[in-house]
Amino acid sequence: MEGRVLNNNQDNQDQKDQNDSQDRGVNEPNRSEQKQRKSFSKHVIGGVVGILVVLLIIVGVLGYRYFDNATQPYDSSDNRVVQVDIPYGANGKKIADILQREKVIKSGFVFEYWTKAHNLSNFHAGYYQLKPSMSLAQIAKALNKGGSSEPVQSSSGKVLIVEGSQIKTIAKTVQKQTDFTSAEFLALMKDQTFIKSLAKKYPQLLNSAMSAKQVRYRLEGYLFPATYVVGKKTTLKQLVTQMVSKTNDELEPYYAQIKKSKMSVQEVMTLASLVEREGSTTKDRRLIAGVFLNRLDAKWRLDSDISVFYAINSNKSTLTNKDLQTDSPYNLRLNLGYGPGPFNSPSLTSIKAVLDPAQRSKGYMYFVADLKTGDVYYAKDAAGHAANIKKVSKHNEAAEK
């Protein structure tokens, strides 16, 4: 009995050893793979963390450089004055965006952050004279101090208004030669309060202009062509007032004559603006003025292409049939009379030509200019006008050959 028990125990032990051996054979490779996987995961995680750290360092360095650069002046060597308009109600972000757009700071985002960090947020609306060479601290100090209520010229200079210039052209000239922008100038041309104050100051000059209907710009024709000195702290209103005052001074000796002509100042200036562009010499301007006055007396249309160009608001070289049919009170190809008002700022020579026209008694009703030679041909009737047009065409064809 004992012998069999021993044998059974031995058998059981052998079976256990065999099972253990089998278990070890199956599990050993799994443990090795797990170790490899853990090791690989550690390497991957370590690599990702390393890359992230490097990226964070790079971003940090680049961010610091960007921020540091953006806190420097836009251009330390540029002392050019930039007039910046900060509107009422503008918040910090809006102000920063305006400064960036006007190129006096490098980054609106950085400026906004920088001013908040330095507790510099009490900015005021107004017009500011800033420079790209100014530091953020200097700009913030100016904004805290407050600007002017209207545009101001900060550097002395001169503005040359050329004879025959329209208000839209004068606006561009003013922008080129002063610190004022074209938009500011055109906005002032629509400022009824300002214009009424000028009319009150210069009633003989502007009363008829104020009563005119459907005008594009009330002051069109009344900004006299001349050179104007613009000193430091001159406002845009002061500059425009100079121009109107100059027109008044030039017309002062002729107000009595205008009254005798039974034309209003607005009508005289309107005809003068057409004469300015239609003729180039004093002689031709007086003759052309005579033709226009003859047409008005005969209840004819003035038929000036200059009026059509103004009606379509374009400076293109030629007019199409569609242009000639433009529905506008300024189109004197379609409408009788003078139209709403002047088409440009005429010279004194053209104004005097309207008040003292030449050879009206000859009854000229037509004229055509040879643009190649500058000669102007006059006619009493349609047949003579057709002959003159033919003559001009032949001259042009011969010149082209």
C-alpha cells in the first residue's frame, strides 16, 4: 500500500513539473514582449515630450522676438508726420487697429497688450500728429493727452491749386502736399455747418451758390487756383477758408459788373468753369464765352462736353453715346441753362472773359477746337460748323500721316 502511495505521489510531482515546464514555455515570450512594448512606449513618450519641449522653446523664443520687435518704433528713421483720426467711442482694440493701419506701430495686438500691462488705457478721440519713429510710450502719452477736434497741419508747406481743378482733384493735391487726407477734405466739402459759416462771412460770393439746387459740392468753383502757405497748426478749415477768401478778394472788383450782367455769381462761375476748359488763350476764352451767352439768349443748350465729363464723374479721354445721354442735371448736352453750378475752379482770366465776351455781334453759335494745333473755329450756323469739323478732321488725318 505504501509503495503505491509513493508511486502516485511521484506521478503527481512529475505531472506538476511537466505542467510548470509547459506554462513557462508559453508565458516567458509574453513577458518579454510586454517588456519590449513598455520600453518602446517609454521611448515614444520621451520623444514626443522632447519634441514638444523643443517646439515650446522655439515658439517662446520666436514669440519673445516678435513681441520685443513689435514694441520698437515702426521705423526709427522715419520722422514723417502721419495724421491719425481716432473716432469717438473707439475701444483699445479699435485704436490699436487704426494705428497699425496707419503704419505708426508694428502690431495692434502687441500695442493693446502693452498698454494694458502699463495701465495706459485712458485714450481720447481726436486728430493726432504721430510719427513712425515714435516709441509706444510716446504714442500712448499723446493719446492720453488728447488730440485736436479737427485736422491740423503739423509741418509748414505750400499747396498749389491749378486752374481748372475740380474739388476731387484738389482733395488729392491737398493730401499730397499736406498732412490732411483726401477723405478729410471731401468730408469738409459736405460739412453744411462749415459751409453756412462761410456763406455768412462771404455773402456776396456765396449767396447764389447756397440757393442752387442739386449741386454736388457747394464750394465747387469757389476754391481759387493759387498757391497757399500752410503753416504749423493750420487747420483744414482754415486752409479752405483761405481759398474761399481768395476767390472773394479776386471777385470783389467785379461784383457791381456781375450785378449789371443780370447773372448771379453762381452763373458767372459756371460759365467761367466751362470757358476755362474749352479755351486756352484769352482771345479764345472771350470768343467761347460769347458763343455760350448767345446760346443762352437763344434758349439753346450749351452742349459742352465738359459738362458731360463732370456728370459721369470721369476724366476719361472720350465720351460714348451712352455718356452723352447720362441723366444728370450737370449734363448740358441734355439740359437747358447753366446747370446746378461750376464744374471746376476757373481762373480770373476766364471769369473776366464771361463778363467781357468778344464778338457777340457776329452771332457765333458754334465752335470746334483742333486738339492737335490748339486752333478754335467758330460758326454762325450748322453748315458752317460742319465745314469746320471737316477741316479739323483733315488736319488731324494729315498730321497722323
